[in-house]
Amino acid sequence: MLLKNANILVVDDDADVLTAMRLLLKSKVKNVIVEKNPGNIISLVKSNKFDIIILDMNFNGLINTGNEGIYWLNKIKEIDKEVAIILITAYGDLDLAIRSLKEGASDFLVKPWENTKLIESITDILQKKKSSTSKKTNTSAITRTEILGESRVMNDVFLKIKKIAPTDANILILGENGTGKDLIAKAIHDNSLRKHKPFVKVDVGSLTATLFESELFGYTKGAFTDAKHDRIGRFEAADGGTLFLDEIGNISLQQQAKLLTVLQNRKVTPLGSNSPIDINIRLICATNLNIEFLADEAKFRKDLIYRINTVEIIIPPLRDRDKDVVLLAKHFIKLYAEKYLKSGFKLDDGFIEKLKSYHFPGNVRELQYALERAVIMADNDYLYKEDLVFSPIEQKGTNTSTSDLKLETIEKNAILKVIEKNNGNISKSAKELGITRTALYRRLNKYGL
């Protein structure tokens, strides 16, 4: 298990922090070293092979700028370019976080940290390091950024990524909720010529009109009541790299107009300023809405669609990815077994059959949460079909209209009659109904039969 084999160094001038970190990590990792004096960092890094260093950003300073953390981060990277660094500070600031990530930090956490989030961060970093080192050197292959898939439809997606990633074309990613649109966006960035520059994600659908401008374009001190200092926007933070705007279909027509102006002029003007700033970004957008909705000019500007949609990628739902379901399931089970410090699991045939027959309205996200629950609740090293419980939220969401219910009742009764006629023989029943055995299992699971 990756976590159990990890060597971690914690550097902080607060003895209480070091004690808390040591107590949290000592039972979970192979080795944890704590150090109060940053002057000893160089000798420790030279004499040990650390997987992760958790580094404070301020040491006995009266002004909490984070400069000390950035300084030591760069010193560490000069000695060991492969070590991952998590910067930690008591003073949360977006600009400081962006700056630290640009300098090469793997994550940025604020004190007091949540133990669960810290362990998740460490686990994710170790997983990424393992994936990175295990990839074969192949210039024709793409870096998939944790995207798993062997189905034909996903191979088509990978081929498209390979073609478009090296370009600066603006990309629109379409797909249902839970299909992994953010992972596709990151894969495009990681295979682009901008891969060593920032990848900045913004959920624009959740931003109010005021926040939309301040978050994307930034603001100057005094621009509004709470603007106590200058703050760069996400466009400027992504300069040279990739800006990923998620849920683009949910922004208002007024917000669309402002976004279009920036994309046309390639400049942003922070709130409270009259001086435009040049930007150089590659834009990737995503939405769970279909292209027909976006084509309605009463809801979405057609000129903006053309601007953001040089190439579109449609991510298939999990129900169309056949053999990927078991592949993904094994990946998540291994991941959560490690996270919750459990031994490896064997999968019962009934468990696998139940996976294959389910339609996954919540897609990969639903699969992931169902498997996390199964791992947590499992009493031994076998997973049975009873351990696999799907989300009642998704189940409820599939039955929305009266006409659907009537049609489903007819189908459900037909299935029951045929199965009864064939004395429970699924193969014969599927043949008589004119569907595959897997499709019949899917319907049985759908109707709770």
C-alpha cells in the first residue's frame, strides 16, 4: 500500500503542530520525521529519500507573506525535483495558494487542517507519483491523468485528446454529470505545450453576477467595500496556461457578454481599474447541457458558442462503456482499501454481475461513491452483491413523469411474466424478450426484481 510505504518530512516551527502531525501520521506511513528548524531542511533532504514534505510557509516572521515557504520550496526542488511538497499556513489566501502551486507545490492547506483532507491529499499525491513513474516513455501515447478506460468509446475520446491537446484550440466538453469532464480537461492540459504552466479551474455556474467579475477578472484595492487589497483574477492566474470554466451553460446572458469581450480582446480589466491586462490562456469549457440547448439564442449567445467551441468532446455515460465498469470498480476498490487501511478485496461473481447489470444514472461519480461505501462497510476481504448499494438519489431521479411510470409498469409486468413462464431461466427469458442477458439483468436491477 502506497501510504504504508511513504516517508514523510514535516517542517514547522510550532511544536504543537509537529506533535499533531506525528501522532496523525505515525500509524499510517512508514516513516515520519518532524523538524522545527528550517535550517536543517537541506541536510535532511540530502540524507533521506522523502516522498512528501509538509512545509510551513512562515517561520517566526512578524509578517506572514509566505516568502519563507516559497524560498525553502525552491531550495528543496534544487536537490530533489521528484519530492512532492505540501505547503501549509495559518493564513489562507488565494493569491498565495496560486503562487505556491506555480512554484511547484503539490498542494496548499490552511491551518487548522482537517485530518481527513490531509490524508486524502497525501494519498492522492502518492497515487499520482506512482502513475507518473509507471508510465512507459512513449511520445505517441497520451498522459491520461487518472482516466481509466478500455472501451471503444473511451479510446475514441483518448484519440481526440491526442490530436487536439498540442494545439491551442478552445475546447468544449459535453457530458452528463459524473462522467469526469474535469479529468478530461486536465488530460488535455497535461498533454499540451502549456503543461508546465498553471491549470486553473473555475465553477462559473455557481458564481453570482458580482463574484463572476471579481473571481475571473480580479479587482483593485477599494473597488468595493471588502476589497482591502489588490487581487488577481483567474484569467490572470492562468496566464500562459489553461483556464477551465466548468458549468459554462449555467451563466447568464449578461455574464456571457462579459466573457465574450475578454475572449475577443484577449485582455481583462480588474474591477476598480481602467488599465486592461493582456492574457495568454488556452480555454476549456464544460457543461452537462446538450448542444441543442446551447444553440438556443434565448439562453446562450451563438457568437460565444463559436468562440469556446473550436472542437467539442462528448464524454460517454458509464452505461455505454461496457467493460470499463469492472476496470474502474477494481481501481476504486484498491484506492479506498488503501485509504481506509484495509487489506485487498476479492470480488464475488454476484458482485461483478450486479455491477455489470446496473445502468449508473450517476455515472462514474455514483460508481465511486457506491464502492467507497462497500469498502467501508465490508466485514471481510470479499465483496458480495449485498455490499453494493446504489444511491437512492439517482434511483428517484429516474422516475419523473407519469407517462414513464406507465411504460415502466408495462415493461416490468412483461418481464415478470416471461421469467415466471421460463421458471426463472434468465437466458431463455432474455431470448424470448429479444434482449441480451446483460440487458435483462439491468432491467431486473432497475425495477428491484
